[in-house]
Amino acid sequence: MTSAIPTQGASGKTRDRDSLVRFASRNGIYLFLVALFAVCGAISPAFLRLDNLGNLLSQFAPLAIVVIGQSFVILVRGLDLSVASVMATAAVAATSFSGRDQDAVPVLALGLVIGAATGLLNGFLVTKRQVSPFLATLATMIVLQGVRFAWTHGAPSGSVPPIFRTLGAGSVDGIPYNIFALLAVAAVAIVLLHKATFGRQVYITGGNPLTARLVGIPSDRVTIICYVISGVLAAFAGLILSGFVGVVDNWVGKGFELNSIVAAVIGGVALSGGRGTLPGALAGAAILVTVFNAVLLFGLPVQFQIIIQGLVIIVATAFYARQSA
């Protein structure tokens, strides 16, 4: 009887340790984000000032919106390199109007049509023509760049309606308006992916396309819809970002194509498809923006952002390659 007591105690400790390991494994990305905030705040108290946190949120929202769309594409074993070009094209198209708030609805509609058409083309090339996602989206990226330069002759003129400037750079009680736009987009996307039938079809299509076809899932249609979602959200983010920076040029959103992929992968969205969550991807975007903000706040050269981005890609790729081995 006496020997059973320590055995039970050891068994209980093992269960507790296993539970802790499972908790850390499931929530590691969020724990890392909290730790990163704590470290950055300890190194520089200015990091936790309300004005810097507001600036951080303003930078986070456009990237996070693009990351949501990129995650849908990655989950079906794709990539979307055209998101930055869609952002810039939507922003440039917005300057073709008078720049008054009365044009806000046509501007938004035109931007979303550009995003949807690009996503539709990407999805068609990937599913119906069997073009690799890398080449298909790279091609549309280049085509959109050419269209922008032909339309603007290399120098966009005009501005987006003031409501987009307010949405991109305005705030209430220190909370940026664009965060509310992000929350609305995230809520709809999370319900669609994690609660709706379409979400299950996305995971099955990305996890095993052959199985998806065998069980009657229209995998081509699911994939095309994911690319359309990515294009629409990229266009919306482009309008918000142009309002944030206050200037529209042919390179609005430059770098978002890689940053959105990196953020999604950091957040646990597997490049092999079929695994990952949107909250995790959003946490990955928050980590990326936090690192970039800290690099500048600490007085390090902006080139460190590029170096850190490369290191993050290497570490994230190596980690998930090991996880899938």
C-alpha cells in the first residue's frame, strides 16, 4: 500500500508535465508574442507608450488583413505573390476619382473588383491550367505592375477619399480605426474557416486533394474561392494602407507578399497545406510587426528589418520542416 503513494505522485507529476507541454505546444506562438512584448518593453520603455502601441496597431492592421487572405491560399497548398501588386493597383485606381468622400463607395467597389478579378485569374491558372501557384501569381503581379505604370505614366496623381485617410490613420481614444476594420474582417474569416462547411472543405482540399475529390468536394472551386478571398482582402488592405501613409504611389504594399507568407508560416500555417489557424497567423503577423517596430525604436538601421526577415524565414521553414518530418 505504501508503494502505491509515490507511484501515484510520480504519475500525477508526469500528467501535469505532459499537460504543460501540450499547452505550450498549442499556445507557443501566443506565449512567444507575450514574451516578445515583455522583452521589448524591458529594453525600451518607450515601446509600451500609448503612442507607439497605437502606431504598432496601425501598421499591424493592413498586414493582418493580407495575412488572412494569404492563409486561405496557403491552406489549399498555394501562394499568392500578387497581393502587394493588388494593393498598389487598388490604391492607384482610387486616385482616378475626384478624391471626395462621395466617391468612397465607387472607390471601394472598384478596388474589390480588381482584387476579385485578380484572385479569379490566379485560381483559374492554378486549377484549370495547372500552372504552379508561384508562377501564376508572379505573372499576375507583373501584369498588374505594367497596367499601373501604363495608366499613371509612372507618377500617380490625386488622392484617396478622406474617409480612407481617416480609416487608415485616424483613431478614437488612441485605438486606430483600421483595427476595427481588421476585427470585422477577422471575425467573418474565422467563422468561415473554422465554423462553416467551406472551412472544412478548405482543410480537406489542402490536406489531401485526392481525398477531397473522392468525397465529392469541388476542390477546384474551393481553391479558386480562396484566391478570390486573398485578392479582395489585399485590395481592401491597399486602400487602408494608402490612407495610413497618406501618399499613393505605384509601390503601395511593397514587401507585403513576402511578409504575409512569413507571418502565416510563423503562426503555424503549413506551406504543405491543410494545417494552421487564422488566430495563429494573426499572431505571426503581430510578431513580425513588433520585431520591425522594435528594430527602428532601438535605433538599429532599417536594413536590420531585411536581415531579420530572412532569419525568420530560415528559422520558420526549418522548424516546420522538422515538425512534418
